[in-house]
Amino acid sequence: MNTVSTELYQEIQHFYARQMQQLDAGLADEWAATFTEDGVFEANAHPEPSIGRSVISAAVKQAHGRLAEMQETRRHWLGMLTIDRGEDGTLFVRSYALIVGTKKGGEPKIVFSTLCEDTLVRHEDSWQVKYRKVTRDDL
């Protein structure tokens, strides 16, 4: 595997910034559109992976609804990205994600600390997640 240019590294950071802001805003369909049609979201906190945009979108809508009922806002903070390029141009991205939860009228708290491992593929003029594996540190 090969490392990537500074320019591409910045492009991928922008991709994640937009993607995480969509997730935190509850824009489920827009967030799911950052995955390939057959994209996979796997997490050790879930019994089964979510496969395909419609399933991924539905899971986000459900989770965002639960948070709204609890009057809790969540923010995802990604950092410590490492990016390697495969021979076919596929990107393998590894990052740490902190998820901060703030209940209405409450103090922000780190809810989860995770490792995020993505396989990104080029799609037209952007990138899409082909496969995402999220590993919560507490599980």
C-alpha cells in the first residue's frame, strides 16, 4: 500500500467533515448516499451489519429519533486519520472517533470512543464508503 498526497489527505478530511455533520444533523438519506449502493456498515455494538443505502438510512433515522426523544445531541469527532492507497486506487482509512453527547440543559460527555476502519472508492468526483467497521472501545 502507498500513502497519499497532502492534497488527497485534505480532500478525505473534508469528506469526513461533511459526512459526520450530515449524520449529526439527522440527514439520514444524504449520509447514506455517501456509501456505495451496496455499502456495508458494521459495528461491534450491532448484532448484524447494515447493508445497502436504504438499510443504512433507516438505521440512522431510528437512532436519530431515539436521541430526539432523549433530548440528546450527538457530535462525532474524527481524528488521527491514516490513509493508504491500494493498487486499484481504493483508499483504506483508519481513524479514531469520539462521540460526544449533550442532553438538553446538560454538560457534554464523551459517550463512546471508537476505531473506524473504512474502505473508500472513487465515485465520479467524490468518494464513497464501500465498507465501514466501527469498533467501540468499551465492548
